[in-house]
Amino acid sequence: MSSEKNDFKREMLAALPSLRAFAMSLIGRHDRADDLVQDTIMKAWAKQDHFQMGTNMKAWLFTILRNELYSQMRKRGREVQDSDGHFTESLAHHPEQYGSLDLQDFRRALETLPPDQREAIILVGASGFSYEEAATICGCALGTIKSRVNRARQRLQDILQVQGENDYGPDETSAPITSRAFVS
């Protein structure tokens, strides 16, 4: 195997965790997300001659994944509807800690966002892409991505009833306990 193929393989494997997390955030089911990632990797491997080493492998793979998802959705003709949350509830177990509850609330709020805003906030906020990279992945203008992220943040704050910094972190019952843990 040539050095360039080794480099390609190494970069592709390094992107797998982020790719899987992105797929999970878009689909919400582990089995379908894994299938989507596998399809993405297969397409990327088959088209590796189209990739220029030294450019952003992660963005290239995210674009392939996104396009593959859209292709699959067009083939199916519709998405699984879960507006009442019954399907989502059957996948999750009841959390035992406040952080798990907060995460569950956040996921529910994230699911209520329009798909374009959810995708933008996940790319920029969770996956660490710059606005420019996210715009390239989504195939839209930089200003459009910034607008989508801003609207998504505002909507999440409204849904989660976040007013300011005091709404983050431990609640007033847990705060004294956690603050003692960090005193030296």
C-alpha cells in the first residue's frame, strides 16, 4: 500500500468517532447511524482519488455523509415521525443524575429545531467546525450558516428557559457540594 493510501486510511479512521456522532445526531438511532457511517466510508474509499491530501478530510466525509443521508431519505420518501416522543422514550433509559436529565432535555429541545438549524448548530457547536467549514458542508452561504446557528441557539435558550450564566452548572442544592470538591 502506498504512503498516500496509508495517510488517507489513517485520516479517515481518525474521523470515524466524529462522523458517527454526527450521524447519530441526525438520525437518532445507533443501528441506522452505523449503517450511514459505513455507507459513507465505502463511498469515500471508492472515491479516494477525488480527495486531495492536505485538505480537510473531516469536512469531506461529513459532506459525503450528509449527501448520503439525503439520498436515503429521498429513496424512502419520508422520515420516521416521532412528534409525541414515544419512539425516543423507548430507546432511552431513565437517567439517574441531573446531568443525564439535562442532556435528555437538551436532546428533546434539539429535536424540535428545524433540520437546517439542527444541522448547523451540531456542525458548529458540537462537531467543532468553523462557520466556513459548516457552510461548505451544507452547501450554503456563510451568512446563512451564521443565521441558522444564531436562530438555533436562541430557540434552544427559549425551549430550555435559559436566562443567563446562572442557569448553567449545578443547581442551588448541588452547588455547595460541588464547590467543596474543588477547594484545595
